[in-house]
Amino acid sequence: MSALVVSNLSISHGAISAVKDLSFTIEKGQLAAIIGSNGAGKTTLLRALSGLIPASHGTATWQGKSLLGVKPEDLVRSGIVHVSEGKSVIPELNVKENLALGGIWRKDKKDVALATEEVLELFPRLRERLQQSADTLSGGERQMLAIGRALIARPQLLLLDEPSLGLAPLIIEQIFEAINKLRHRLDLTVLLVEQNAMSALKIADIGIIINVGSLVASGPSQELLADANLRAAYLGY
Amino acid sequence: MRKSKSLSALIFLAIGLFLLGLSNFVDELRVYQGAQIAVYVIAISSIILLTGYSGQISLGHGALMAIGGYAAVLSYTYWHVPFLIAFTIGALAAALGGFILGMAAARLSGPYLAGTTLALAVGLPSLANQFHILGGEQGLSFDIGEAPKWIANKTGGDFTQYKWFFWVSVVCALATIWFIKNLLQSRFGRTWRAVRGNPSAAALSGINIGRSKVLAFTVSSALAGLAGALLAMLLGLVAPMAFTLTLSFTIVTGAVLAGVTNLAGSIVGAVVLVVIPEFTDAVATHLGGSEKISANLPGLITSVLLILTVIFAPNGPKLHKRKKANN
Amino acid sequence: MLFLDTLLIGLSSGAIYALMALALVLVWRSTRVVNFAQAGQAILSTYLGYEVMSVTHNYWVSIPFAILGGAAIAAFVDAVIMRSLAKRSHKGSVSEIAPVIATLGLLGLIRSLTGMIWGNAYLQYTSPLSSKGYTIGSHTIPFSPLNLVIVVGALFVMGVFAAIFKFTNLGLALRAASFQPEISRLAGIRVDRIRTVGWAFAGAAGAVAGALVTPTTYLSPNSLDLLLVSGFVAAVIGGLDSLIGAVLGGLLLGVGFAFILQYIGTSVTFSAAFIILILVLFVRPRGILGSKVGRRDA
């Protein structure tokens, strides 16, 4: 059985339907890239999967349990962690405090310390800036901080919303490399939402292309990359 | 759909004559309460104009009413002007206060404005104790006298003081509603609605938001001032005790109960405000409750109504239903 | 000497303003509501202290009860009223003012309730401490043991708050939830509950203010109205969303008032408060320590 099953999911903002009848599945340990242009409904999809907004129709399950109708703070406790769009850090807190938030609800404080240490090894730049306010970080560092905080929660399913947004190409490459390394090491299942189709599909196992809320194509990312029609119409190169 | 002006003027006139005629057939207490309702209608519409149409909040309209009341009484007492002129002076004085407050208000968003006007409501009445001319705690008495002979004679019978109050208040209230109604249909009204609905779009289309807000505050304050002067007439005096924080809260409550965008609702709100104390008095007497209970029951009921309204029908009873139907 | 005396008086009243400002700021940060009901909540908790004192005849014993009561009342208000309000009215023409109106309604409700229970007459809630000023050499300063307890008590409460906010996970959660509720939820913080805890802290601060200040005056259903206004002005001076700002704002306002009273006269106290408020709003709308997020709209 697939780990993440989304079937016939529809989500609407008032009268506008942002996601229409969307279905896809992801196996455990896979990295799936959701590709689509601005306004395609990618962010809306992630927000519904992490409990921030309600879905109007359909189902979404993780390892057999429904994700819909569960509060985000409870989903986090069952291993589903969402790193929201736009470097989701709290600028008013310092780096150390932002990281501490990731494990604030966890009882196993020893493991929180261990996970924090692992994150600091992975992103040494954060260690140098522990006492700095998150406000002073660069875009790339903020993204590292956001992902690092998510990792301290020891996630099984990581929902990443446009980690490349507004970053320089070199930084994007570093971040994607880190994501790729992590998911193998931690056996993470990752749902990566991206406009940057090329970079995302390169590290993804499967790709899911959506346009104005509906599924356009899905399949192994290599196949999608090889499809000339898709490339021209949706992948933008 | 737009009714012609003369037709709607005719309707107003008819309502007015009906109400004035009615005053011949009910007892003194009811006549007095009718006058109270008319005064509340003016005060509540001033809030509706401000909050419902211009999107600003004021918890300090009681203080503006105090300005109107004191200005009217002072000019009546010291300059010996006719009482209608005194009322006008009261409204103008409150408008001036409102203009200054509105200058600050236009720059403030909700909570700051609420706090600032609250500070005014708490503090301003206490000024009366500090200036001799304002009469301290006892305040100043105010007596507009009997109805002029030509009116009293025409209607025949005995034309009581309360009836005269009622006439004056009702005419002022109708004039106020007439004025607001026309104002809202004018350029200013459209501007306010535009600013209320979407400030950035309004600014882009060339509306001076600050000026529009200050104007709304000034007009609303003038009406509050008129209500304050009328209140002073009904009470026969102006004193700090007449313009407490509770008064500010009460008229906001009336506006919220009315549904803050519903001008006609101001009448409902006003009736509720006048009926509640009467009702609670009856209840308290019936239960044989102590003075503690009877003194505080009206406040309790108004507050509970206020809370329930914002939770369950935040846009007023009428709008709420329409919204439900849409869903 | 007069200068120092005035400063001391100012610090004593400023400490109380600071506590009230702290209560308002705590709620503002977590819920974006200026809680006008705070005056009522503090009155209710002070009446509770009054009741405990009439049984135990001990002012000091009554204070913890007042504090716990204040925290419980605030938590109740948030969990029962503000939460259902937030769920129901996020759209419509009164959505922005609905919370303000609700706190106003609460203030009225609590006031009427206290009036029904205890009457509108002035009651005495007295501290065993003397309100006679200390004498240094031949000079008696206008600063009494009562004032000293006010200043020390207020500072102690502020210290405890600062420690909680800075060094505990609860404090971290409180700060995170007030700055960025959505990110906090995604980090696993139960924002609704944390918010209620924030209200409870605010209620406790207000209760301390009420319990400390009332022995210097009297107790009646609206005896803390002016304190609410001073607390609001202090909070605005401090920037409305800064805890340190609230404390500084309170002290500044207290000292400012004391000097105005001393050198200009009592007749201008209220006007002074109002003018200070308007001036701050015009000259430096984000207060001395407020964040960049402005209080002006469009």
C-alpha cells in the first residue's frame, strides 16, 4: 500500500476552486515533486494536507490514517511536518530559539538535543549564527533554518513548499542537495512543491504536474523530463 | 428604484405628524420615554454613520455628547440665545471636538482609536470638576421653558413640558435621519462606502482617505453633540454623572444591536435601550430584589445582549440572515 | 529634594501603570485585541482578594488568591468568549471591531455583576502597611512602606514574567505563538491553548495591579477605570507590543504625571494623559519600543 494517498481531492477558497479532483499516490521513502506555475494550487494542496485549511471533497491518507480534519499541531505530532512557503522562520526569535521550536512539544529531550546537533552538522552556517536574530539571516540561511527546525521534529513525511523561492541558483542547488541527502539518510518521504521544475525533478523519484488545480501528468520524474510536450508546456525550458 | 426626494420628504413628514399626534393619546411617562428614544436614535445614528459607513470606532461619543450638552447649556445660560440656536452651538462645539479627535483618529487603526476615544470618555467629564464655570459635580441646570403659545394653542388641551420635549426631540431625530440618509446618497456617502469596502482601491482612485475619515468623524460628532444637548434638555441639567463611560458604551451597544450598517435599525436599538431599564425595574420589583440588583440589572442585560450580538450576529440581525441564506 | 520626592511618587504609580500596560500588551501580542475588559477582570479579582481578606484578616494571604483568580478569569474569558468570537466573526463589516466590542461588553457585564454582588458603594481593601512616608533625618518623603511594596511587588512580577519568557519553553511558545501563529502551529505548538495561557498571565498581572493599588484608594465596580486608561496610554507609549516597552511606558507616564501634578497642578492630570496619548500617536506612532508593524491603516 502506498504511504500517501490523495484521491479526488478538491479544495476551494470561497467560490473559487483552487484544487479540483486531484489524485496521486506516493510510496514510503519516495521524493515526489509537485510542479506547476504560480496559482496552480500547489500551496493550497500542501496547506490542506497539513491541516491549515479544510478540503471540500475527497480524501487524503498517510499510512492509512486520514490527514483531513486534523489540526496541524496534531499532524506534527504524528510525523507530518510542513515547511511553509517563504522561509518559514520567526524573525523575532534568534536562530537557537527557532530551532528549539521544532522540538518544543517532544518529550524525549535527549533526542531533541541529538537532532539539533545533527541539523547543525548538516548546516554549519546555522551554528555560527545561533545567537543571531533570524531576521538577520540571508534567504538561504532562513531556508536552512526552516528545514532544520522541521527535522528536529523527527518527521516521517516532509511537506516542503517552494524551498527555492527567491534564492540564488547556487544556493538552490545546495538546498536541494541537502534535501536529497537527508531523505536517504533519514528514510523520509518528501512532498516537494516547486516552480523550479528542473531542479526539483532532478532529485525527485516521481513528478506530479498540476495546472489550475487539476492533474496534468504524473509519473517517474525521468519520464516527465524526457517528454517533449510536457517540457514545452509546463516545465518551462 | 430610487424614490423621488419629494415622496420621501412626504413620508418623513407623515411619520412626524403621526408621532406628534400620538403624543396626545399616551400618558406622560410614555411621552418622556418617546423623547428618550428620539435622543438615542440620534446618538445611535451618529455611531452608525461613523462605524457602519466610515469604518471607524468610537468609545468616546459620550464625551462628545457632553461637549454638546455643556456648550448648549452655557450658550443658553450666558448668551441667552434661543434654545434651538443653543442646540446648534452644542452640535458645532462637538463637531469641533470631533474634528480634532478625527484628525488623530484618521491616522489610527481600530484598537488605537478605540483606546484613545475610551480615554476621552473616561476623562473628559471629570474636567467639569476643575473649571468653576462648568458647575462641578452638581452641573448646570437647563430649562428650555414651555412650548411657544402658537404651538400650544393650535393643538389645544394642556401642552405639558414632557410633550414639548417629545416634540423637539422627535423633530430633531427625524431631521437627523433625513440628513444622514441624504448624506449617504451624496458624493460623501459614496466615498465613505468606498473607503470602508476597500481602502487601497479607494486611495488608488484618488479618494483622500484621511480627509474622508475626518469628515465622517466631524459629522458624527456634531450629531452626538446634538444628542447631548437634547439629553441635557430631558434631564434638565448637564453634569458629569449624565455623561459617564456607561453612556458611551450604551450607545455603541445600541448601534451594534441595530446592526451597524442599518440606519433604520437605530430606532430598534433606541427602543431596546429605553425598554431594558423599564423591564428590569419591573423584574426587580417583582422579585423584591435589593437596590444592588435593580441598579445593575439593566447594565447586565445590555452587556449580555452586546456580547451575544457580536458573537452570534456580528453584522446585525438582518444582515446575518441574508448571509445564512447565501450559504 | 522636591525633585526626588516627585520622582519617587511617580515610580510608585508608574509601577502600577506598568503592570496594567503589561496585561494589555500580553493580550494584544497574542490575540491582537486591546482587552478593555481587563479593568473589569482586575476588579473582580480584587473583590475576590477582598473576600479572602474578610475571612482571613490577612492582606498578604489574599494576594495569591487574587492573582490566581485573575488568571482564571482571564483564561475563562479567552477560552469561552474570545475563541468563539474568533471562529464566528472573521468576515463582515464589524469583524475588526467585534473583539473590541466584545471586551467592552465584558467590562459592562463584570461591572454589573460586581455591583449586584458587592454593591456600588466604596469598600476598603486595606494593606497593613503604613501609608506614612519614610523619614530621613528631618525630612519626611512622600514615599511610604505601602509605596515600597507596590514598587517591589510590581518589579518582582515583571522579573518573574521576564524569566518565564526568556528561559522557559512555555515562554518560547508564548512568544512564537504571538509573533507567527501559523508557523507556530506548523511547529507543533497548540496555539489556542498557549493563547489562553497568555491571557492568564495578563489576568495575573492585572490582578496584581488591582491588589496593590486598591489599598491606596477604595474598591468599587469601576474604581479601576482610570487605571485602564493609564495602562493603555503607557502601553501605547511603549509600543503596544513590547513587554519592556510597557514597563518603561508605565514608569515614564507615572513619573510624568507626578511632575505635572507637582509643578502644574491637579487640574490638568486628565488632559495631560490625553494630550500625551495624542502626542505619542502623532509623533511616534510605534511607541518607543514598538515593532515596525504600524498602527495606522492604509
